[in-house]
Amino acid sequence: MATFDQLPAEQRAILELVIQRRQSYGDLADMLGMPTPRVRQLAREALVELSSRSAARVDPDWRGQVAEATGANVFFVRDGELYTPAPDCFLNGITRQTIIELAQRRGIQVHERAIWPDELESFEQMFLTGSAAEVTPVGSAGPWTFEVGDLTRQLDKDYDNLVHGRISNG
């Protein structure tokens, strides 16, 4: 089974389009002649690959505060607590809202507030959420490095379980 890097350049370009243009996995599967679950997996790998180039870039809002990442909402972890920018000038994504709810169910303190770039070095973990990203751990963004820690892994697992009906929504 090929990884994203091992795919021909044409397929990599198409997978990048699914993330940038939000094409459906079914349409992309037909275009590539692949089963939809495989395309979904490759698209996720594509997002991880793209994150090293753009998706993990932390975008500031008009005030200079951290707002989001390219095409995804952003979360940070410090001392077992979750931090995410307050959605006052960007989309409050459904996946973002779901992760907040899953964290709260586990008793994890969630802080929705302004986050300034100079705070980023104090965070231990970073991950992105979104329709394409689902829950994607980030190892680095610009000059900052992050671990893929237990809290990120747990929320990713919880989200996967929710999406696949192994836990209830609510």
C-alpha cells in the first residue's frame, strides 16, 4: 500500500485538491479508480503531508491573535488542559465543537480565549480539527515544536469512536 509520498505526482495533486476544494471522497474515488475508504485514508495522509507546508501554519486574525490554521481549527494542550481561540472572527467548525464536547465529557478543562503568538512556545501539544482534518496532531508549526501526547491521542480516538458509532453523541 503506497503512502502519500509514494503516489504518482498526479494523484498527489488530486488529493491536495480534495483538501483545498473540498471535493467529495466519492467523486475523487471515481476519478482515481480507487475505493472510497482508501481515498479517505489517502486524503488524511495528504492533509498530514500538507500540514508540513501550509495546514499547520498558524494564521493570525486582524488583531494579531492566533485565529486558526489553514482550512482547520486549531487546539493546543498545556498541563492537561485544552486551549483554542474563541471563534469571534472565524468559523466555529462542527468538528471543533464536537472535540470541545468530547473533552468536557472527560472532565478536561477547555479554554476558549484569545491566544497570542508569544504563548505558543508554552504549549506542549497542538492539533487541528476540521471536516477533512478530523483530528490531526501537529509536530511543528513555524518555529514551534509540539509532542503528539496522550490527550491529543485520546481525543482523536474519542472522535473516531463517535464518528463510527462506537460511542453515543450526547
